[in-house]
Amino acid sequence: LRIGVMRTLQIAAVSVVVTNLLFCWLTLVGQNHTDFAFSLPLIGLLNLPIELAVVITLDNFVQGFATVAFIAWMSSLTNVSFTATQYAIFSSIMTLFPKIIGGYSGSIVDTYGYTTFFIFASLLGVPVIALIHFLSSRLDVSSSATD
């Protein structure tokens, strides 16, 4: 609440772009990763690539942060009289485009490779950052959805 919904969305969008670039970095690390070996009862010795673990942890945290920020923004757009209907429509639209585009990700990786794919995924975040900046200067988003 202190920094506002739009600023939180901006931070989340930039963080998503950065974590996509971290996956690009992982493609460059490749097999030269650093292993963290530990033993678990009934399983035995496990080798965990530290770089992969750090990037996946950061990506999961950032995706959770971005989703919460986006849901907070969508909630601020709904009218109290029609909250359930509007929220259902907004959340359906939120998941529609990633599902459509995500279906082609395997083809992109097969054609161009993982490094190019993650750079492309990062570049998809640039218009989102610009759109959030544009909307933040034109929308009055309050912290409550009572309008």
C-alpha cells in the first residue's frame, strides 16, 4: 500500500524481464555449473546445480510477486456492484494470451535455441513496462475497490 499498485506492477514487470535474462545466462553456463552435493535419507547423494536452483527460486518468487501485483491491480478496476463478473472476465483475459503464445514456445526453441528464446521472452516484457508506465500516468488507481 505504501508504494502503490502501479509502482508495484512496474517493479514486477522489470523483475520478470530480469529473471528471463537469468535463464538466458543459464544457457551460457551450460555444463560448467557449480554442484552442491548433499545426502538425503532413503535417496542417497544428490548433486544440485547451484546456478539453476538460484534462478528457479528467483523466478518463482518474482512470478508470485507479479501475479499478486496484477491481481491487486485488476481488483482495483472492478466495480463493487459487479465484482465477480468483472473479475472473472479480467482473470480469463489475463490467462488467455499467455496460453496462446505459450503453445508456440517449443517451436521457437527448436528453431532458434534457448538463448534466443529467453531473449525474446525478455523483450516481450518491454512493451508491458511501457504500458504500465503509460497507464500509471493516466489512471487513478486507489488502494481500495469501492468505486
